[in-house]
Amino acid sequence: MKTNRLETQLIHAAGTDEKTGAVNVPIYLSSTYHQADFEEFGPFDYSRSGNPTRQKLEETIAKLENGTRGFAFASGMAAISSAFMLLSAGDHVLVSEDVYGGTFRFVTEVLPRFGISYSFVDMTDLSEMAAAFQENSKVVYIETPSNPVMKITDIEIAAKLAKANDCLTFVDNTFMTPLYQNPLDLGADLVLHSATKFLSGHSDIIAGLAVTKDPELSSRLGFIQNTFGSVLGAQDSYSLIQGIKTLGSRLKQSSASARIIADYLHTHPAIEEVYYPGFRFHPGNPIHERQATGAGAVLSFRLADKAAAKTFVESLQIPIFAVSLGAVETILSYPATMSHASMPKEEREKRGITDGVLRLSVGLEHADDLLEDLEQALQKVRRTHPAELVK
């Protein structure tokens, strides 16, 4: 029976093994493949170019994102870097101004070495975006919601602007996943995931995914993937397929808890601001609700300064204080020294990423336990830094 409900597709998209009926995809731990015919090779010859387990994963993410072809890479940054390598010397890219720090580093420190220029743009301002196009612009790169201050870009309008200027549109969909947002349906040409995060969900593998819409673009990215060779191994491909099966249940519960926590933090006197696209008063909320079906499980908030953030982090008991997000355990991150450490301080602060900003990826713990832990840590902040707390 065909279904359009993604929760069902998440579980069944990879299918069963055609030869044995096994409900789990086999793990093909082979680097090379015997060719039975001297003149004509079979579908697999060397696992950098193709592996049956990885192929099942790639077919799965292509189905979930309503794309033509999927690609599995060794990390999220490998996927992003490979997508940018579709460009040539002399090209120009427009990039969301508050992207992930690793993307910022690649754009600012690697692309110029290949003669590719860039402009960071506040893509919440469509007039600013429209004015940023140059004759040699080839790609519009979007993060929405952005990391970590959760700015929202209108994917459909941005893609139309890109198309009018003969540009491709790339969208990092890590925070929303295919469960909540499908950029290809909104006009994007290529969608990217750090599959390390929600798609895997268990902090156990590093992986990146990309999905293309146009067959010609698919062929070009396939060439890049095979040439660079930064592919995902069979064991990790299998683990990621298993993680995807539980995405629906995991992300829905985490998102429900994130809403409770966002509401709580918004009213707390120690918190200066909460960044969460589910709030009606969030500047991008109307756009987000039009293009996504959920607010997600990630939110950020701002304390007075670094000292208050340090006290808060050191007082918590449940969340893991670590790089990354999207796991079964709640993960608290400090962007200034973690996700955006590669971004200079003046550039971070321009984007609202101050030394008091923390990012919270809500896991599967009981929401009440998390609230109690947050409360006791914030009470410690209030006792330790009372002069700084001006709501």
C-alpha cells in the first residue's frame, strides 16, 4: 500500500532484502567485487564508487526528500564541501550569514583558494538578497532555521530569486530533517544533512547526506563523490538506516519537550532571549509554519555573559555538554567555543552569537526532569550573578 505519511516511509523506505527477505539491509563489508564477465562489469566494482548497503541508504534519503538521487558521505562537512565543489574558478556564491561554523570556515578559507568568491547575506531580508547577486553568482546556500540563532529563510522565494539569476539553491536541512521540511518540494536543487545528528540520533556515527532533484545535477555530484572518495562506509550506512527508522518517534517527542522548555525559558528572569521558531512572535514564524510542519527540537537562548553561561553549564546535571546535536540525550553546546569557534568573535557578534548564547538540543529524557535541572542551574546563576540579571 502506498502512503504519503512520512512516519511510515521512514520505517519502510529501505525495504527488505530481495534475496532472503531479511527485514534489515545486509552489511556488505567488501572493498571490491568479482566481475563474472571480461567485457561487461556488474553494478558494483569498487566500494568507493558504490556499495550495496550505502546504495540502500542513498535510495532511502532520496525517497524521503522526494529527490532523484541520494549520496552518502563520510561527514556532514564532506557532503557540504562536495556540493561546493560543483563550482568552478571564477564563480560566486551567496551564503546565509549565520551558517554553521564549519561551513563558514570552508567558504572563507577554502573556496577562495580555488578562485571562488562569496558574499554572506541576511536571507531574512529578500531585498538584501536580491541586491547581492553578481553576474558570476552560481549558488545560493541556505540554512533554515539557521545555527544557532534560528533565523528563517523563505526557501520558495529564495529559490525563485536564485532561478531568476541562473543560480542553484542548496539547503542545509539538518535541523528539520525530511520529517518536518522538504526543501526540494519548495524549489531547492540540492538538500544537505549532517546525518550525524537527528537522522542517526544516537551519537554513534559521523555521516553526511545529499539529495538532488535534477538528473544532470545528480550526475555531476555523483562524479564529485566518486572522485573525492569521501564516502560513508557500509557499517555506518547500516547504522544510519536503522537510525532513520526511529526518526519519527524520536523527533516528535524531542520537539514536544523543546516546546515546553522554550516556553519555560522565555519567562525566566535570568534569560535575556530565547531563539525558537515555534514562538508566534519569532520574526520568521509565519514563514516557518508555511514551509515546515514542526518547530524542531533545537533552541538557543542568551544569558548575560560568558560568566553566567559558565556557571549555568557547570551547574547542570542531565544534559551532555558537547559538540553536536540531534541525539537521544539532551546536548547543550556553547557556540562561541564549539560549533562557531572557527568564526572570528567580531563575526559571531555581528550575527548575534554573543558569549552568553547557548544552544540546547532536546533529547528523550522526561521533560519534567529537564525542567527541574534547568531551574536549579538558573537559580545558581541568579545567586552568583545577581547584578548582571536585567531582564
